[in-house]
Amino acid sequence: MSDTTSAELPNTARDGRLSYAIFQLARAHRGHAAAMLRALNLHPGQELLLMQLYDRDGQTQAELLERAGLDHSTVSKSLRRMQEAGLLAREPAPHDRRVMVVTLTDAGRALQEPIAGMWRALEEISVRDLTPDQVEMFTTCARTVEKSVRDHGRQAPVG
């Protein structure tokens, strides 16, 4: 893969420099995170589900879906793979057999510190050339852009 910098911005993206930069950043960050996750035998997104379970084990699939911010098919596929890998168990809820409750296994719990370490290392790599003030400002700006995009996606189509 080539290293695409802002100097190599395609003419078509000229009026979308920020969006192009976000795309390039997300691609690079996700790619590096994926490589780090592979070392833990995880696929991207699985660590997000595990993090939610570390905070509150025994959630329903619907709760995990909402809290992790992933789509239904991604969560279902990830949970199935993670169950097959022995990281979690899914069982029908006592109050409603159609509702699946997800709980960590010992193997899943054992990944908590390695995942936390992976995220610490990724953070160190990501911010190594930034000041603490720049990190704070970037984080605030990123959350603002994310909210704008999410809010726009929730608006009813015009027409």
C-alpha cells in the first residue's frame, strides 16, 4: 500500500479534505489495530464486544448491539465466532427463551489485560507526535464530527 498524504489529495476530494483525511486515518488506524488483534486471535470488533462484557457480564445480544455501536449482522457473526473460540457462552434468558444472554468464559476473561495493553500500545503509537492539548482537541473534534454524521444519518430523507 502506498502512503497517501494530503499532498497527494485527489482532485475529486479537493472540496472534501477533512472527509478524505478521516477516511485515510480510519483506514490506517483500523489496519494497525487489526494486526494487533490478530496477535490475540481476535477479529476487529470482537474486542469491543469483550470490553462491554468486561464492564457488565451477562448482557443480552440486543444490549451488546446497542452499547458496542455495531450492526446486527456483525454482532451475531462475531458472537458466534467468539463462542466457537471458547471466549463466551450464549444461553436463552430465563424470562424469555428467544432472548440470548451473553456471558464471558474464563478464556474470554483472560483476554481483558491483553486487550487493554493492545489499546494502550495503539494509543501510544497514535499520539506519539501530539501534545496532550492536541490529543484533547483532536478527541473533542472527532466526537463532534462523529455526532454530526450520526445525527445527519438519523434525519428523515427529504422528498
